[in-house]
Amino acid sequence: MTKPTPTEIGHGYDAFADLLDQIWGENLHHGYWDDTFDETSLEDATNRLTDKLSGLLTIEPGDRLLDLGCGIGEPAIKLATAHDIEVVGVSISERQVQRANDRVASAGLAGRLSFQLADAMELPFPDESFDIVWALESLHHMPDRWHVLRQVARVLRPGGRVAIGDFLLVSGADGQEPDAARVREVSKGVLSIVGIDEYLSNIRAAGLVPEAIEDVSKHTQPSWGKAAVRFEALRDQALPHIGAEQFELTLSRFHGFSEESTLGYVLLTARKPV
């Protein structure tokens, strides 16, 4: 199965917006749990992951941040409020952009946050126009991650930093060797992932210098099982919108990812040289 195009992904987010909210909450990304005994809710755990990634950065008041794949704006609102910065978010989902701008207006933050329809493959911004680029769980949707990283390097000011949360091939808990082909089969074309060495090599090739690297795989893995439980509970609501075949395919992905111990998750930052 071929990977969905950006347009198809955008339409998918438009069509499934209400279901996604009920599965993932306002953040639309994975959560972070300390251990298997941690009973933190999915909503609180997703905020934790935002905090974990932002904690790898030095964010100064007045910084200008670009949020790639902004969802409905929750991480951007959280970052702008906590650090007194300006945020521009982009998404390929028209509905996400509209909802994000509506939420910002309601929060009284329209002067510092804005969201627009744009493709990260061809960012519509001048060179060296951002201090930080934020890409939390969005690069796996891109047709070419490494092209996006070159776009990131272009729009970053010298000394600027990129913060990334992304899926990664890792060794399994039982010593199982990473197997990209097996992960692709489980994902049915949704995820295309590589190991850390290839990831870092491409970051350097884009003209960026890797800095912090944190493997949080064991802390984020519970997200898949929790998403599967929520999705199954939404069966009656989902079927009229996406049909039985798509529902079962999505549910099987959640279960497959939950059981695939070599599907990991990394938080990392990199800097554009001065």
C-alpha cells in the first residue's frame, strides 16, 4: 500500500475530526507515562509529552515559533501561554486550521498566534524567519521527511532550533531486532520509519546539528492500546462516517502498533549553526 498524499491526509483529518478529538483529545498526539503503573489520563499524558519536548529547548520571550502540523492548536496555545512567544501554525487540514484559529480567538491570544493552510513540503515563509520550528508527531505524515528538514533549515534563523517528536525503529524489549518491513506491514502504509543513525545523518545533511536525543519509546507505547480501547467504544459513531472496512483497518493498526515492540518514539532537537 502506498503512503497517503498530503492532500489525502488533510482530507482524512477533515473527515475524522470529531472522532480524532474523542480518541486523542485536544493534542492529537501520543502521551507520556512514567511506567506501567502510571494511571495518568490520556489527556494529561499528552500534555506531558508536549512538556517533555519543550523541556529540551531554551525558549525565550518574544521567540517566533513555527508549528508544523499544528492540529487544532493545543500545543501552540500551551507554548505561547507558558513562554510569551509568537506562534505560527500550519496544517494541511482546512478544518483543523479553522478550529485552531477559533480556539485562539476564544483564548484572547489572536495577537500572538495564527494558523494557516500550508504544506510543510513547501513552506510559504521567507528564509531565516523563525527562532524555533516545532514538529511534534507530524513528520511521519510527510512524503519526504528529509525534504521537510531542509525546509526547516531554510526558515530557521542562524542559531535557531528544531524540536521533533517522531516514530523510530528501536530494538524490542525482548531483544527483537528492528524490522522496518514488518512495521510497514503492520501500518498498512501509514508509517515509514528509520533508525536513529539514519535520522541523525539526514538531520546533518539538512545543515542542522543534532543536540538533545531522548528515546521515550517505553513511555509512549501505552498510547496505542488506550487509543484502541477508545476507538472500539466509538464503533457506532464511526461506522456511518468511515465504513466498516476502514474502521476495522484502523483498529487493527492500533492493536498492531501496540504489540510491535520495535516501533519506538524519539524526542530530539537540533540547531542551525550561526
